[in-house]
Amino acid sequence: MSGDDHKRIAEHLKTSPLFAGLEPSAIESLSSVCRVEKVSRGRAIVEEDSLGESMFVLMRGRVRVEKKTPSNDRYTVTFLSHERGDFFGELGLLDSDRRSATVTAESDCEVIVIERDRFLQFGDSNPTAGLSVTRRIAGNLATRLRRANDDVITLFAALVHEVEERI
């Protein structure tokens, strides 16, 4: 990785909500284990059901997050953009399970790639920073789980209401 890429990664990580507040030395250390990948418009960065061992921070561009229905139709869950410091695939830093969605470049993109084994090395060398990032990931996951629980309850209530109307 060139010195320019290293500097660009460090500057961008400072602006991401996931890494905000880390000490400058920790940002420098983290940026040294990352790489930049260019992604052409229309290319899938992450495929649903593939194994994941890395996360991605948008440096430039916009992506679409899609899920498959049981009948294999795709529906858009959300769009992510570099302007908000968006990231995706963070579960790949915690385990090597299957990806939960497909993420496709809506425009030409640049992403910062952080691989799990390198993130774990970073955390071993910088335990305070590693714990801080892991806690933020856990907080984001907890928020998503709460929303999913609320959605399930809403859908269940709607289903019960519809069944009761048919009786």
C-alpha cells in the first residue's frame, strides 16, 4: 500500500462513526492493516450467503443493500453512502458465518477493507481501541436486533388481525 493510501485511510477512518474518538496512534495502527479496493458500478462487493471474513468502510460512492425472499426475489433494504461514514460487513470481523445480504455498488466506489485476522492483530496490539470498536459494532448489532424484533411483533400482530377478520 502506498503512503498516500495509508494517509487517506487514516483520514477517512477518523470521520467514520465506528472509529471516531480513537487515539491518533490507534487510527494510524488500524490504517496500516487496511487496504483500499476500487469497485466498479454494478459489481457486488458482498454476496448474500457467501462466507465473510472482512468488513468495508465506504470511502467514496454509494451502495445498495439487498436481501433475498424465500422465493429468491431480491428487495432493497437500504442504501449506504460515504458521506455518512457508512460501513457494512462488520459481522465478518466477529465470525466467519454467511453474509446476510448482498451489497452492490450503485456508483464507482472505493472501500476500505479490514480483514478479521488483521483486525484481531490490531486489537491484540491496541486492546483499548480494539475493545472500543468491538463495543460500537455490538451496539449497532443490538440496535438492529431490537428493530428486527419490533418488525416481527408488528408483522405477527398484523397476521393475527388478518386471521381474526377472516373468522
